[in-house]
Amino acid sequence: MSPNGEKSPSSTKAMPAHRSLGLTDDQLLGFYAQMVLVRVMDDRLIALNRQGKVPLVASCQGSEAASMGLALAAKTDGSCFLFPYYRDMPLKLVMGVSPMETMIGHIGKDGNTFNGGRQFLLQGASPNFPMIHLSNVVGSNLSQAVGYAMGCKILGEDTVVFASFGDGGSSQGECHEAMNFAGIHKLPVVFCCYNNRLAISVPQEKQMAIEDLADRAAGYGFPGVVVDGTDSLEVFRAAKEAINRARDSSGGPTFLELKVERLKPHTSDDDDTRYRTPEDMEDSLRRDPLMRLNVYLMGLGILTPNLDEQFRQEARAEVNRVTDAAENAPWPDVSNLHGRLYAP
Ligand SMILES: Cc1ncc(C[n+]2csc(CCOP(=O)(O)OP(=O)(O)O)c2C)c(N)n1
């Protein structure tokens, strides 16, 4: 049980949930340590934004389990390609983007393979990683993902494509077009909708007349699954099942509705006290994914307070190191302004 009396994730199973999913204790501990690092990094990015050093932050706090659970499933599968969105810093870290690249990607310094300092929020693409993240235009990655999946299917590859987006993004026409096309052609796509019930300040009930976004999938001819997006292991399980379904001859797309929380304002430019009550925020904090995984691991005796403190110290040291290094890194060379924009 958590300090708030909530059940810890999947704690009622006889065999610990992660072991029944094929994850070892060490793998899950490493995953937890990475989640601690993500939290420290996110807090640092917000602090640097306040200092005028990072232009914008879209905090991932509250959606780490969703973002990282998906990435863990994709990474352990080994044949997935991802189209993340702006709240997916955790996903990128799990997929191998280093803390240094994450930091310089936000500050806009030279030396990050994603975008060479030409984009913000670590957007871009790099042949080093099976990921493309080109734009903050909500929903625009969905038709890219579906097109990529179509290409993979034509080429006979076994790639499964992930696209993440928010509940607000799901209202875009492009989302419906992408899901319709994916359903018709039974494409190997996993639509990963992070439902934090807010599109900036617009609550879910003003965006749609349904409770579960997953219900929409039936209209496109494929399954929609509601997942507790604050439970890393449930996300991992659902993502693995979706990958298997995508490869099944009678399978195709899956819509995962990941019910997450937003623990910070929409972005560093937003003041959420103008539209959220303190009670609403407290409810969200009770579902903090980091706290939930901590409670799960502590309950099993896999994590101890000492080890937890060690992870937190290591994370702070690493984030301090990359902050200093990134602040001292050169700005992109202006003579190379047009480099990488188009193929030579
Ligand atoms: C096509 C388009 N319209 C409007 C915006 C401005 N905008 C940026 S984020 C956002 C809200 C998106 O909310 P949601 O999809 O629920 O994702 P969340 O930020 O809550 O994770 C909006 C309207 C945009 N980027 N693109």
C-alpha cells in the first residue's frame, strides 16, 4: 500500500508482476533508477528555464511510467520504430539518448545528433535511434507513423511503429485520418494516447463527450485498451500485447489509452493555478508514477531506502555534470546554418 492507502501497482498477484512479465529484479531496479534520473533532469530543465537558459519545457512529470513503459517494451522487442511527442523525454532516454544530449537538446547547443541545435525540446531525428520527432504540431506525427508503418508492411519488415500523443491531439482531424487508414490496411501501429484529461487548460469534458478515448478505436476496426498509465508494468504489459497483435496475421493496430496525470503546468509558459484547483492537483500527486514504482519495489524489498538515496545522489551528480558540460558547450556555428536542413 502507498502512504495514501492506494494499492501499489499490480501488488495483488502471487508472483511479482514484473517477473511474470519476464523482467528481472535488476532490470526493474535499473528502470527505476532511470525514472529517478528523468525526474531530476525534468526539475533541472524547469530551473534552467526560470534562469532563461532553456527556452521552453514541457514537463513529463506524471507521464513517466507511460513514456518509459512504452519505450521499455519497444527496446526489449528490438524491432520497433517510434514517433514520440513533446512530453516524451523519458521515452528518448530509455531508447538510448544520453542525458548530455537531452540537456544540450533543450538548451540548443551544438553537438546533439538529433537536431544540431536547430529545434527545441530535443526534437529531430538521428540515424542512431529508431525515432523521428519533427514537430510540436499536435497530431502531426500520427500520419507520419502510419505512413512509415505502411512502408514497413510493403517491404515485408516486422517493424512495429509507435506514435504518442495527448487527449487534445486525439481531437485533430489528422488523428482520425491516421487511425482510419491504419484500420483499413491493418497496419502495425500502436496509437499511444496519454490522457491527462487536459489540453492545456481545456478539460476532457469540453473536448469530447466520452469518458474513455479507447472507445473510439472500435469505429476504426481495431481494439482500444484502457491502461493505468501511472503503472509502469501495466503499460509495459499492454505495449507488449499490442506489439504481438501488430505482428499477428489477423492483427493490426491497437489504441492504448494511457490514463496519466499532469503534475506540472502544460509548459513552462503556462500558469495552471488559473484553471486547476489545489484539490485536483493533490489527487494527481497521489498517482505520481515515480512514487508508485517506489512503493512497489520497496514492498518487495528489492529497493531499500539506502539504495533509493544512492540512486537519487547518482542522478543529481549526473544532471549536475551534464548541466555544466552543456552550459560550456559551443553554440551551433552560424556558418552552418543551412546544414542538415536538406540533403546536399
Ligand atoms: C495543430 C495544433 N494546434 C494547436 C497547438 C497548440 N497546442 C500545443 S500543445 C496543445 C495541447 C495538447 O494537449 P494534449 O494533446 O492533450 O497533450 P498534453 O500537452 O496534455 O500532453 C495545444 C493546443 C499545436 N501545437 N498544434
